[in-house]
Amino acid sequence: MLIEHCVLCSERVIQKSDHKFDLESIEGNKAAKRFLNQLENLANVFGIKTQNRDYRLEFSKAYRILYSDGSLCYLTEIIDSAQEGFPFLWVNGEK
């Protein structure tokens, strides 16, 4: 049932004509967040092993607040930055 719900949520994610996900509109952002939450739930239910997330301890307080301890914590903000196509992201003034 969880897989089915994840698929249904994925179908509601809005893709714009430029093939990027709509994360700016309220509707688009909500749909993307629902889908990402379902992916995280799916990973937890199936016990999917994840990489160590200790590198997050080095984030500034402003970024650490975004992440729950030990969780995958998929964020639309990261997808938004990634879909811009830059070969790197800047965080806290560092590449």
C-alpha cells in the first residue's frame, strides 16, 4: 500500500515545460514535499541502509536545523538547487 501511495504522490509532482520540477508554486512545492516524504517512509519501512550522515554535524546551525538527526531528510530546496545544472553548490560560502 505504501508503494502505491508513493507512486500516486509521484504522479502529482508538477513538471514545467522546461522539464524542471515546479517548486516555486505552493501547489508544486507541496506535491514535491509529499512525494519526498513518501520516499523517505518507503526507505524506512523497507530498512534500506543509508550512508553515514555525520558530515551534517559540520553544517552551520542554520543548515543543521533543516535536518532531523539521522533521517534521510529529502528537501525540495536541494532539488531546486540541483536542477539548476550547476556542477557544484555553495553552502556557507564554500563550494
